[in-house]
Amino acid sequence: MTLKRACSLLTVKSFSEDERVITGIASTPSPDRDGDILEPEGAEFGSAIPFLWQHDHSRPVGQCTVRRVSEGLEITATLVKPVPDMPSQLAARLDEVWAAIKTGLVRGLSVGFRPHEYTFLDGGGL
């Protein structure tokens, strides 16, 4: 099966401005806008998950870790802070992403996944 995306509102629990760390709920066991349900109990994660801007593998902005909590899947994302010798376009992208999330302009999060097992739901989702 090809890569699927589970979309949900990002419920931010905390921000760390100095470290550019965001902690929040990335996915819940409720149907997303496409009718898909990502069951947290069945999810498997790698140790270093890239945090991608708009699912673009050529535009990573940080890394995240994921853990199961009662509300669903909680992420802790660390976005890269620009440094003086960084190319200006990269620094601008990193600042734009951080500002968009921090100010609430970006309120959603989409988790990419490949289901090992799935069932089609009556509403059309997986």
C-alpha cells in the first residue's frame, strides 16, 4: 500500500521558544478529514523521525519523537534553529515554519503512514 496521511488538528501542549520544541497530540483514534483512523496501538515508530514541511522530503525542518498516550499519539518535535553560516533560504524557511506553527497559522498536522493491516470503513476511510 502507498503512503497514506492521517490529518488532524495539532493540539499543542507546550512550546519552548529557546529550543524550538513543540509537544502536542498529532493523531487521535477518531476519523480524520478523509475518514481514516490511525489506531495508536498498532503504530510502529523509528527512533529519529524527520519533521517535514508539507510532507516534502527535500524540506525537513526538524525531528520528532512519538509516544502513545491516552489521547492518541503525542509528538515532541524539535525544529532546527537557524545559525549564522546557514544558507539564507534555509534559515528563512525554518523561521517561517516556526512562526506559522507558533502563531496558530498552521493548526493541522498530517502523519504519514503505511498500513500493514487495514479495513475499509463504511464512510470510505481506512
